[in-house]
Amino acid sequence: MNATCECGMTLEAPSRRTGCQECGTAGCRSCSIEMGTITYCRWCATSVAQSHTA
């Protein structure tokens, strides 16, 4: 996993990293969104949410 989140926050502690199950992007806790039991990055979560409302 990368050392920084897409938002620019440094990901130093592995326990604070989460991976998007859609694209695999490493993200900080602020950019990770849980929908049900699946964790997405904020960018994929937006896409998934839009596809569910269409």
C-alpha cells in the first residue's frame, strides 16, 4: 500500500489504512466509506452510490 492517501494525508500506521475493495486504493480513515460490509474510497463510493440511484 502507498505511504499517502489520495487526499495527501500520510499513512504511517498500517492499522489506520484501509483499502478500497473496488479499486484497491489505500486510504485514510477520513476518505474510507463503509457501505454495508464493504469499504470504498470516497471516489468509488460516489460512483457506487450514483449507480444505485440511477
